[in-house]
Amino acid sequence: MPRLLPLALVTLTLTGCAAGCTAGAGDAEGSGSRHGSGPITLAIGRDTTGYLRPLLERWNQAHPGERVTLLELPEASDEQRAQMVANLQARSDRYDVLGLDVVWTAEFADAGWIVPLERSMFPLDRFLPPVVDTAVYRGKLWAVPYTSNAGLLYYRRDLLAKEGFEPPATWAQLREQARALRAGYGVDGYAGQFLAYEGLTVNFAEAVQSAGGGRILSPDGTRVTLDAGRAEAALDFLRGGLREGWIPRQALSYKEEESRLAFQEGRLAFARNWPHAYGPAARSPLAGRFAVTRLPGLDGPGSSTLGGTNLAVSAFSRHQRSAVEFIRYFTGLENQRRVLTDGSFPPVWTELYDDPGLIERFPYLPVLKKSILSARPRPARADYNQVSLVIASAVSGALDPPFEESSADVAASLKGQLDEIIRAP
């Protein structure tokens, strides 16, 4: 366990306030805590790999008066957000530490649901720089990076070797190989997360980015930058796969877990998923027969959406000092190593990606590091959820056969809807 700061210093870095604890992003950094130590609850997405409880038990054994209880939220990020928002809008003190999708920082800070943190308490200079940026909003640190994420292409190494294929780096190569493997081995070709939720927004954003470097919105979220040509190319890539059959129709109902299982059970030749799918596959009958590479793009390797989870302190927690100390423990180097080795989640400490022992055990780390460093964050907007819903709805409709509306028309309509959101007061 890393060395923890004295409790008095934690008290000073989160100074007391009565009304300020529920104010928004304009609060002074470090304000927000009028509470002390005691039991806390960690609210975070469902642990599908079973790695969390042993880490929590280590904390509980060392802190019997500040025991942490795990509250697992649904797997889908949209459902996690809905439960958290309902709790925080009610000013409930049930949640102390919040496991936030990296895209929620602006929204939760603006709403006054989380408190700003003191940068000096965390070794941020040893974290991957793009990951740290996801926890900063309007110049203040509102959360601490816990896991990072970037999309990877999982592929059947054994089948590609039989056909003499190299891992696909372009959409055309993916199409060619998916069709060939489907015909020769009876496996479906390719799938991502195509259900109408945040996962579809991410998959579409990655396709736009991979079609020559486009963006849906500017990084600060103040302008719609969706290029008609790149959006049309992204939609054509996905619709073409569905039309030709190398993307199976059932993929339209896939979230992360469904696509993971489809690949792990040998039903897919290729799958876009996050790194957490690697560990379960490596422990399955597919072990030794698959590998990962960067996402393909229109003319070469594509670009992922930057994902991950940050840990924040609820503005309504009664034990904010314990919450901060727990976050310092949970994001420390020792636990970050376990996040990777036991949970198969990408750590946020840069040095772990260069550790020879870890690379031997997790040979995808160099590819993952490149993917994270080249990934693009989602725009920092407090109303990002509304933006995501509009994108997911438009793309979901476009992927539903018989494809009556052209890709160009879908792209133009989506751009118009986004323009209305951005212009709204």
C-alpha cells in the first residue's frame, strides 16, 4: 500500500463548507468537505471479472473503521449514469466514491455533484497524459484516473494464419478477411457494440476518426465539426458490413459483454472491444488462438475513443476524508498493477506499460499504449449525454435495414441535430 498523507493534511486540502459542497464548477479548488472519516461506499460499474473485492478487502483489513462497501451498478454506462444521477439529484449520501465514465467529468462538476481535489495529493505526472486530461475541467482536478481504455481489434490468429492473412490495418482488409473466414470456417465476420446506447456512439465516433481523422465535435464541445464525407464513409463501412453479411444482424443488439462472449465462444472472427475482454478470452478455450491489434481505418490504422473510469468524491458524502484516502490507495501503483493482472483493465500509470514482466504476460500492452496515446477523448460538455443520445439514435436508425435513407442524408440530418444542441442556450 502506498504511503498515505496524514489525516490532518487531508482535512486541510478539503476545507469545510456548508453550502459550497453543492456548488458547481466555480468553487475554489479543494473546497467541499465538511465531513470526516468513517465507512464509505464505492459505486462503480459491474465487476465482470471478479477482481475488485480482493482489493477492497485489503483496504478493509487495514482500515476497520473506514470499511468500504462495493455497490455494483449495471454494466452499461448509460444505466450507471442514470442511477448515479438519480442518487445525486436527491442529495443522497449513500454513495461516497463514484466510478465515473471519463466523459461525465464536466456534467458532474457543473452540477455540483462532486468536489474538486488537490492535485498534489496524487502522482499525476506518472500517469498517461491523455488520461489525466479526462479528469480536469475548467482547470481543476475533479477526479482521479483509475483505469484507462482504448478500443482494440480482437482477431482469430489461428484462422488468419491458416489463410496467410496479416492482421487487417484497413477497412478493406477487414472486409476481405471477414468475408473469407465466414465462407471458409462458418464464423461470423465482425462485430462491435451496435445497440443504441453510448457504445454505439463510441463505435461511430471511432469510425469517423478512422476515416481520415474526423471529429464529431471540437474537443471543447463548442462546435460541430462533423465532416459530411467522413461521416458518410463511416456509415458506409458499417452499413456495408450489415448489407453484405460479414457483420451479423444480431450485432445490432450487442453491448460489450455480448460482443465479448460472441468472440470468446468462437462465433466471431473479429471483434472491436475494450482490453478487459482479453483476460477472460485468455482463460477460455480460445486461449493461444487470438490476438489484438489497433483498430483498422479507411487508409491505415484507425483511432480509438479514449475511455476509462475516474474516481470522484460525492459532494453529499458524510466521510469525504476517508473517500479521498481510499482513492489515493485505490489508484496507487501496487493496486494499478492488480487492476491489470487480476482485472485485465488498462492501468493509468505509464511505467506499467513498459514493464518487461508485464509485457511478457500481457503481450498486447505495447499496442494498447499506442492506442491510448493516439485515442481521442469525447468532448467536454456538461450535456454530453444528450449529444450521445442523439448520435446513437441517428446511427441506430441508419444501421437498421432496409437502409432507405442514404448515408449522406443521415450524416446531414445528424449534423443538423447536433447544431441545434450546440446553439441551445
